[in-house]
Amino acid sequence: MKRLLIQNGLLVDTEWTRHADILVEDSKIVRIAASIEAQEIPEDTEIVHAEGLCVLPGIIDAHTHYHLISRGTVTADSFEEGSRCAAFGGVTCVIDFADDDKSGNLVRCTNERVAAMAEGMAVDFSLHQGVYSYREGLEEELVALKQAGVKVIKLFTTYKNVGYMIENPKELKALFSLCKKLDIMVSVHCEDDATIQKIDQSYEGAYTPAAHALLRPSEVEARGIDTVGRIALELDMSLYVVHLSSKAGLQKVRELRAKGLRVIVETTPHYLFLNKEKLEGPDGPLYVMTPPLRSEEDNEALQEAVLNGEVQVIATDHCSFTREQKLSSNDCRTIFPGIPGTEELLSLVYSFAANSGRIGIQQVVNLLSTAPAKAFGLYPRKGSIRVGSDADLVLFDPDEAWTISKDTIHSASGYTPYEGMQVIGKPVMTYLRGRLIMGDNMYLGIPGNGEFIPQHDVGRGKTIMH
């Protein structure tokens, strides 16, 4: 039996913070106490001294795309390389995606993705399953999907041109009804496709990276949110909005919440801290993702929403391409969309919290670990420091100041969108189920050691909904 004792750290859970010792046996937390003396435990116990460090539950990046095959290529960060980014960022579990091949067998799509990830992942993972059409037998597909441990589906209100969108409003509502009946969480990429097409048809400018923000403006996001929000309201069911990017989208969320909608809102560091000025100049393609970067006003509105508790989850939408892949086109219609971000997540959000002075490290833990664990049926196995939880632990130095750069991060993309940003707080050691996977700036993850984490009933943690 492998034992680990972490002594004298500041344990930070969403519900409490205390200086205490924590004892791990094999993969689980078995004891938390003010002091656990060495003579109380077997001699072969590994002892780690954590004075001056915070001990956090492992971070959960609730929105990733590792090894995504798209547009005739594959993203820069494989499952192995994505796991490395995760470990250096204190991330011990990611929630990735399985596509719908529309063959009428969602569980096969999930099982194939799980099998592929299980070979390469060195951190744990769960899945969202895309659903791109309404068809006969879909209820049976969803039942089988739940039995396989995936209880969240991903929908799009855009990308009609590539077959991701369920266009018929009656079919979309029927799918929502099935998900309510089966207690399946619906997560949605919200952009109104008809508005996008209308804007594109009248657009007469050049298709530069900066044009991406003009072709998919914030009103597009607000209309997409309105469409799915109204359906969820009518059916009295909850909803998860992925990567909220704009003030207009936030205002629509507020309006729907005022009418009684239960909605979990996710945003990302790039929508909080980067704006569309990044799309100008020769490096503009590096910053193209969908939805596009917005204005500084949008940044400030979303930051305020985080501080006010109107945003429940911050994830990354990590979808990395190399500099060469990104810069191979200067046309926003053909630039590979997406950026890296898993590794930078914790330090960026902690720095924002520390600098604002308005939320503390417990709220950071909630945004990055506990709330996504509750939303997606992983809690309390994940997202918690309590007896019986997985020993996913991050020893975090809240005082270390450092500069994010391509030389200090580990994505195979070869760049970071946060180049030159000065942050405070850095993961020092990352444990996955009691095993050290990053320490002393060395990566110790083992491909294939990551486990698929089945989801239990999702969306039950109503405390995470505003």
C-alpha cells in the first residue's frame, strides 16, 4: 500500500480553509487532521512538507479538445502532450469531447474516444458527447450513453455548413425534452447561424483575422443564448452555456435568469483577459478562435460577472495548433481556430482574484474545480478535499511571481496567447490519485495512467447555479 503524508500546508476547499495535514493511502484521501505525527503512520510513508504552500483539489479543465482531428489536420497537443500541459498547470482531470458521426450509435462514438484517450492520457478525463442530428432511436442512444457514464451532450446553434447544427426548431425542442426526461445535461455553443450567414452575405471587406470579430459579433452569441434559453425555460430544465464571450451574451443570460432559467455559465481566460486588438498585425492568426475575441468592454463585463458570482465555471477550450499551422493562412475563414490554455488556467485566474481583492482562493477553487465537478457529475470524487475523495492534489505557491511565455509553458503549439503576462501563483507539485505527476518543474506523468471518470447524475448541484 502506497502512503503519502502532506504536512503543514494550507488546505483550501470551497467550503473551508485550514492549516492541516492530509494522509493518502493508495489513491484516496483517508485522513485530514490538524496534526498527523510521523510515529502514527507506517515507516514507509512518503512525507512532503508543504509549509508556505496551499494544497488545492486538482483543477478540472471542463472544456478541452486534445488530439482533435479537424479540417484535414490534427491539433498540436496530443493526449500525451495535453496531459503534460495539464500536470504543469495543476490540472488533474479534463472534460473533452466526442463527435457524433450520425450513424445512430452515440455510445460507440463515446467508447471510441474513451479508448483513444485511455491510451495516451496521463491525467483523468471525462467526456461531453456531441449530438448533431435528431433521428429515430435517439432516446435509446441517449439511454445507452448514460449507462456508459456520459450524461452531458454538446449542441451547436451554428456550423450548419459542416453538419453540427440541428436546424429544425421542433427537433431541437424534442431533443431538449428527451434530455430532461433522461436527466441529461445540455451544454451549448451559442451563436445564431442565420445571423452569421446574413452578416457574411452583406460583408464586403477583406477576410483578415480582425474581420473574424466583425463576422461573428456579440449579438450573434446573445441570439444563440436566447434560442436555447427559451426552450429550456419552457421545459423547466437547466442549461450549460459554454465559453461565454460577450457583454451582450451576459445580458441575455441575466434576462433569462430573471425569468427563472437555471443556467450554468462557463467563460474562459481569453475572453476575460484578451481582446480583439490581438487580431491585428502579423500574429493575428494566432488569436483566432470561435467565438472571436471581443472588446475591452466585454472583458470588463465578464470579469465583473466572475466577481459577482454570475459565472460558475472557468475553463479553457484548449484547442492548440502550432504557430506554423495557425500562420499558414491569413483568411479568418480558413485559419485553424483555437488556442492553447490548460497550463495557464490556474495562475491566470488566481492572479485575477489576488489583484481584484474581491474574491479569494476558495472562490478560485470553486470556479476551477468544485463547480465543474458538481456540474458534470464528478463530485465529490473530484473537486473536493475530503476523506474518500481521489487524492488529486495541487501544492500551489501563492506568492511566486512569474512571466508566462513560450519558454515557461509546455504546449506543443510552441506559443502561448498570454505571452509576456506577469502572474502570481504557480503549481509546484501535482498529484493524481496520490501519485506525483509534476514536481520540481519535472514532468512525471505516465501515458495510459489517466482514467475515464464516469458521470453520475449531473446538474444536481443547484448551489452552483446563480
